[in-house]
Amino acid sequence: MPCIELLPAPECGIRGKCVEEGNISFCVCDSKSGPVQSPEFAYFNPDDTLESGACFYFENYFRVVFVLIIILGSAYLSVTFFLIKKKSSLRRATPDIVSFIAIITASIIRLSSDGAFFGEHTIFTLLVCWAFAFQHIGMTIFYFRYLRYMYSKILISRNREKMESRLRVLHLTSYCLIFVDASIFNIWGVLALQTNTRMKLAGLRTLMTYHVCRSFFNVFLTYYLYGEMIRDMNSLVGSKGEVDVTLPS
């Protein structure tokens, strides 16, 4: 079995060396001055073992990253709690707060446990997935709240029925997206914890495909909704000829 080569990286990764013993080939890392092998996202190992994986994991650098996450995340939470004065503000900030608490807790677990790898350690894996899920949920809530606020500013009796119908659609769309976001990230976490490498890879590819589709959907939704909003404003003032709002080309 040949050693793993993930282009454009060299065979066995950075400072890795392919060693042959009889009919078996495996990678050896120069752990003193370079990266080591890691079970995280090792979905392309020839025989599904750590020893056949490439050398990509810079352990000391990652520890620094997790320390920074704890420090910056704790600072963000401190400022957020200091600025919150009302229960309504706390409800709006809840998804972001939960997301940061999850990623800070995951970072503490990673630093305090040698085997806390994504896809290997259950609690660490789920906390990372939940952190991403609540981050997406928070962004979705903020985006649709802003759209509803903008629509409420041009809501008058002449177009009230049409705009209220559109607001109901926006409200339903936001709940659907929140449900799908939460489901996709939980499915990713469950698949990442499977022992079958193909299942792990399927989970990662599902998440990446969803992100691509979600990005195109966000572009379409933003263009369509803001275009409709501009048309509504033009319909309100067009008869008087006082304001001319041009649609984006």
C-alpha cells in the first residue's frame, strides 16, 4: 500500500517520510521539529489507521489557537453581558452567547485532554457542531429581524395586505432555515463520531454541499427581498414623482 499523498502537499505531508518494511509502506513524522499525525479528518488514509496518515498537525500551534479562543471568547461574553440591560436584549443575544460558551468549553476540553479530537471525543465533537449551529441561528435571526424592521418602515394602508403577507412568509422562512441549520450540524456531528471513514467523509461533504447551497440561497434571497422592497417604495412615491429609487442591475 503506497503512502498517502494529498496534493499539493508532499507525500506524507510536511516533513513526513515514507518508510517501507517488506510489502508495507507507512508515514513517519519528524515530531521534534514538525507536525505529527492526527486522527482528525483523516478520511483519506489508505488503511484507515493513524500510522498511514500524513503529517499535518502542528500541536503547539493549535494549543495557542485554543488559548486565544478562550481569551477572546471570554472577553466577548464579558462585554456582551455588561451591555445587556433588558430581557429582550438577552433573548436576541442568546444564540451568540450559547455559541461562544460551547466553543470556549470545547477549547478547555481540548487543552485538558490529550484525546479530545474532533470525531473521536464525543462531547468535544458535539460542542463544536453546536457552536457552529448556534452561530448560524444567530445570524439568521438577526438578518430576518432586520428585514422585518425595514418592511415595517414602509408598511402603510395601501400596501398593508401585500406587505403583511410577505412578512409572514419571511417569518416562516426564518424558522425553516433555523430548523435546517440545527439539523445539518447535528447530523454532521453524529456522522463524524462513526467509526466508518466513509460515513465521516459523507458527513463532511454533506455539510460543505449545504454551505454552498445556503450561500447561493442567501444571495438570491437578499437580491429578491431588497428588490421587492425598492419596488414597494417606488410604488409609494412614484405617483408623486418625488423620489426615484433605481433597482440594482
